[in-house]
Amino acid sequence: MKAFFILIVSFLSLASNAQSSNQAPPTLTAEQKAKLEVRRMATDLNLTATQQQQIEKVLTENNRKTGDIKLRLQSAKPEENQALKTEYIESLKTLKTNLKAILTQEQQDKWDAIYKKRFQNQPQKATTQNKP
């Protein structure tokens, strides 16, 4: 009887864990995303306090802009998609330029290596044209 009770309790705890993992992750604001990224960059790149403040400001602005573009892209018509994608890419280029202005050359090299390593294992999205 005792073994049966332990089995039921363990089954219920597994079932509750499985249910909680199906929940969507919380949505972070642009500021929260920027703070998390600055914290990661500060650890990886040994940023100064001034650099952290500058990067947080740049990242927050970029996160707002790219978040807005992503929202517009979800409801955009197919003919608008390419313009929004181009705007998104330009935003990322601006971000990279702004970060290079803040980071030292050594930090830039290290960040580029970390960035490449982080995204090299992600599958590349197929670039398909939206054809009517």
C-alpha cells in the first residue's frame, strides 16, 4: 500500500511538471530584454559602468524598434513584407554600428566571436518569395 501511494504521488508530480512546461514563456518588455542582454555582455566582455549604460540605452531603443517591426510584419500584406524585412535588417545594422562605437576593439572581436557561436547552430530560414 505504501509503495502504491508513493507511485501515485510521483505520477501526480510528473503530471503537474509536464503541464507547467506547456505554458508560454513570459513576454519581456524592450527594457527587460535590454537589461538581460547588457548583463550577459557585461559578464562576457567586462564592460565598464558607462558602457553598460550606453549599451542599455541603444539596446532598449533597438528592441522597441524591432518589436514594432515584428508586430507590423505579422499583420502586413505580402507586398509589404519585403519593405518591413529591409527595415528590420537596417535596424540591426544600425545596432551593430552603435555597439561598435561603444565597445573597444578587443571587446568587439570577442563579441563577434560570441555572436557567431551563439547563432551558428540555429537553422537558417529558407528565403522564399511570397507568390500569389
